[in-house]
Amino acid sequence: MALGLLASVFALLAVLAVVVGADQQLGGCTLPASAGVSGGSGSWLATAYGPPWGGIEGDGITATGLNLTAGQPALEVAVDPRLISLGSYVHVQPNPFGTTGVFYAGDTGGAITGKHIDIYDWRGRASQDAWGQRAVTVTPAPSPGAGNLLRGVAPIPPSAGDSEDSSCLAGVDDGSIGLTPGQTARIQSDGSATAPEEAPAAVKRAIAAGNLIHKRPYPEPDTHYGTLAKLWPAYDCSGATSFVLYAAGLMGAEALDSTGLESYGQPGPGRWITVYANSAHAWIVTAGIALDTADYGGPAIPAGSGPRWRSEPLANLADGTSYVARHPPGL
């Protein structure tokens, strides 16, 4: 398929999280809705494209300016913009990755007309050929803000009247969280974390998500407050871990408990992100630091009972229980 010829204008992440609209009951924010899907949600044709680039696969630069030349993981589809607006989000079921996450409508192609989408698959030609052509259901999805595994998705403007001291943050970008050289995140004096310059986009978004909640308390009584698309007033261990994964585009908007996280993703530690879980506790390690509600791995900064960044990511492994290590595919 032919990709758009726009040059990439997003050398760095433009925005890592955008949340708008206060929710007084949850003390959080509701993410704005995406554009609709014309033509109904019934049966669509889905093919797959991606690296190696060249010929019908295009050059790796999409119609919305996303630079996918490196073959990095991304939930993205090419669409007919007459039916699905470029820049909107859709659910695609089934899909090559078995994910419930949302796909960004970021590209077009001469062969992508009518009820036909082309799913970006970074894993290469063998995986694309294995998918082949399949019937799928395509439905509109709310914008996930930080939740898509994409580099350079354009920001959603904040609503009028939003301010940084309101219950809804206008946005978090990689400038506000700060970048640090190398591949290891660093915890700052206020307890927030900086993201490694060399980290993939999803890892930077995960750190931005942790920074959104790193001053929140632990819920009393312990509970989850519904969809992860809203900022909760308090986070337990599994809720915090789920939020970071959701905001990085690595799981859907339904939070898992610690038992559910035991079967998340793929087995074993990841290169960038690892979830440790058992029936009683869970935490997430991102670029060498942990977001954890337990008092292991360094002091709680600021003081409090909720999720905090910890400099010793594996300290909880000495708490006398056994943990399962899991990681998101490719990370």
C-alpha cells in the first residue's frame, strides 16, 4: 500500500497524556470521545502491512506524519478517511495482537477503500502474511490520550477553563517530565521520574502515567473506581500498575487485580517494562525504577500510602512471597 508522503514532524513525543473534563465523584478526568465510524460496525476486511518497507508497503511515514521506519510497536491502522476520520481511534476485533487496546487511524493507501483497513504489524513480513485477509469488526473508541503506543500523536486541546491546579491536568509531555541520558529512568527530589532519552515511546508514556498518580493515596477501603480512562482519587497496587499499562497503550481500560496481572502479557522479565504479581500484591518496573505501593525499594516521596516511584525495583522480591514476572510484548 502507498503511505502518505508527509515528512515526520514528530522527532520527539509530542504529547504523552491528555485528559480533560472533571468528574467530581471520582475526582478524575474523562477522556474525549473519538470520531465515529461510517458504514456501520459490521464486517470489515482487514489486511496487514509494515516492515520491510518499500514497494506496496510504502516508506514507513504515514499520512498523519508518524515515522514508523524503525518498525517500532504501535497500534495503528490505515483507513479510508471517507469512512473513518484520520486521527481518530477504533477498536478492531479480532486483530493480530489479541489486544483490546485501541488503534489510531493514522494512514491511508490507494488500496484501502471502503470497509477495508490495513493493520500496521511491526513484526515483519511473516507475521503480516500469517494474518492475510480476515473479516473483523471495527467500532469507534474514545481517545486514550497517553494510552496509544504511538510516537507523535497530535495533542487534544484542553477544554476552556482547564488549569494545572484543577482535578484534570491539561497534559503531560516529555518536556514536563524531563528526559535523562541513557536507558535508566531517574527519580527526582519531588518523587517524580524522568524518562530515558533512549527509551521507546511506550516506556516514556508509562513514566508520564506514573507521574500523573505518584502523589495519590491508597484507597480505603481498597477498591478500583471503574475505567482507567478516568483518573482515580486513589490507587491500590494493581490499579496503579494497570493505569501505567493502559496509559502506555499496553492494555485495555479495564483494570486487572493482582491475580489477573499474573497472566498479563508474556512470561518473564521484559527489556524495559516488567510486572511482578501474585495473589496479594503487584508492582511495575519501568526503565529500571519501580512504581509500588509497598514500602520496599526506597522511601515514599512524597510521604504517603499510594503508588510511589522506588529506586530499588526488585526489593519486594525479598518480602517472603513468590512473584510471577510478566512483560508486554516487544518491551
